Amino acid sequence: MNIKIASYVPLISLKPAEMAALEELYDCEKNQLLPAFSLKRWAACKSFDKSMDRIEKAFGKRPWIADVDDDFLNSLENKAQEEGAAKVFLEFQELLKPDDGYKNWVEFIKKHEHIVPTVRLQDLEQLDKQLDRLLELERTIVVRLKMAGSQPLTIPDFNNIIQTLSSYKLEQLFLILDYGDLTRINLIEHHKYTKFIQGIHKVLPKATIAFSGTSFPYSFGRSYRGEVSIFERLIFNKIVKDCEGIKLVYSDRASARAEAMGGGGGLPPPRIDYALKNDWRFIRKEFDDENEDEEKEELYQEAAQEMINSDYWIKDLKAWGQQMIEKTAEGNKYGINSAQKATAVRINLHLYQQIHYFEEISELDTEEDWED
């Protein structure tokens, strides 16, 4: 079964804010997505089944791409060897054994008809055998190539992977070029990504290719309001113009960061982000006194009120994130009252905007009622 690659492929981590944001999309919008879930332990649950249950709760039985969280994978061996290790670590360790062409991984994929497999690249000696096994499933094959960030692919490994894929002459191949964190410099240098993709296309002419990354900042400094360009979208738009005839798909991290944030002390200052098509707007508040926990709801309400009165606010946008900001402005107890809820709101709005990137927002009608 070959699953059609959607026009938008967000890389989604199994984190509470990201899963809540996805879950609150309307069904008609979920139908336009092909998310790539980075599998790992869900919250503090003890079994892998809970991770799968959370995905199904958020996204149903729609097609999705199965990948593995890089940080979770890197820590897996140590976690699994700890005395009294949770069952989930042992399950993942067994699932990702490279033996016999990643047989356990392929068998897991086989049991779920709606799941699109990614090729495991930790042991490239098993690549041919793994591809043989995956081809038997008759599904689209996804290869996420980590091009930057921590532990990127080496040039020899990259060349090995591309040459091996070329030898198979795959009819349904989807490459995700994952560049992790992106900045304005990457936008200025967009021509090098264009040339790189054109080079891959010459070797793999039937492949669909995604350029993926994120430019959501790790810090807002002392700024109280402003805007941040979505460089991943701007870079992709330029690549598309220069890559006529190549099957390209937009991908990002749904406005989440590429790397985990270092743990900081204290309650983060209340901040609400508003996703537009090409940039994020934000309003940030500082605590005035030591009673931060009580003050934060008032500050979230102030930020929401300012946002609704701003010139960039889209009055008729029909999304859960929009309605959450409106509730917060009204002082509703179910509005935004934590950084996690604020993150879920931003991600929900970002997903909505990118799904409808080429549409006029004011003309959209979900035909679904939103509920608390």
C-alpha cells in the first residue's frame, strides 16, 4: 500500500504540548497532514503501548510516518541497563535491534497498515537487508537524513546511503533533509540547498524531497513584543522556485525547537505566541513581584488582550489556538495559564497556518464546532 505524501509533513515529538496541539486540529485539517512522529517514551508511562495510544488519541488511524526521537535513542542503552529499568526502555531496545535487517522494526511496521516506515540508519551494514524487508511491505519508504545539529551524518555515510538507495530504483521514496536549527544565514545561503537538492534529484529522480528545520528561538532576551521570521518556510519557498520538475514537500518542526532546552530555574515569564504564515508574533510579560504563581494568570490575560487588539490579529481564524487566546483575554479559567498551554496554542496555530498556507484564511470554514 503506497500512502500519498501530503503537502505538509511536520516532525512531531511525543511531548504534551505538541500532542495537544495536534489533537485539537479539526478532522478536515488532520486529513491534510502526514506527520512524522519521533517515537519515544510517552510522559512517565512504563510501556511502549502508551506512546502508540497517545498518537491514536491525537491523530486517529490516519497515515503517519514512524521515526525515533534522536535524544531518546542516544540515551536508550544507558536507560535500559539501569537497575529496575522501566519496561518501555527494554521494549524500545528490542524494537530497534539492527539484527537481520532491523527485523523487529519492520515487523512492528507490518502490524500497522497506516504507518509509513523510516529507514533505521544507526547500522548501515544492515541497510540493504533492511530495504529488502521494507520493500516486501509495498509501502512508501522514508529516509530522514540528519544534515546538521548534534551527530549529523558524515559525508561518507551520506554518500553510502544515497548510492544504496539509487541501486534499488525505488518507486516510492521520500527523503527528509533535516537541518535542525535554521537562521537568517541559512536563508541568505538558500542557493546551496537548491544545488544540493538538484544533485540528489539527478541520482534519485523519482524521490520526493522535503527540506526540514526550525527557526523558533531558544530565547527572547528582554524583548516584550516582536516578530520572528519562519525561515524554514521562507527557505523552502525559494528552493521551490529554483527546483522546477522536482517533487518537493514542505516540512518543519511545527514551531517546536530542534534541541531540548536546558533546565532553568524559576517560572518562565508569561508569553503568548501567534503564528502567521511567514512569521511568529509574540507578547511577553515580566513578573512584578514575588507572588509569581498568582500573578501569571493576570499577565497571560493582559498579553492575550494586547494580542487581540494588535493589527496582525486575524479576527475570523477558526482554530482552537485562536479560541484559547480569546478565552484567556476574557479571564476564562480554561484559557492559557501555563507555558505548556501557551506552547500548545502556538503549535496548533502554526499547524493551521501551514496547512492552509496557500488559502485565504478568512474564507475557510471547518464546518465543525469547537468544544471545551
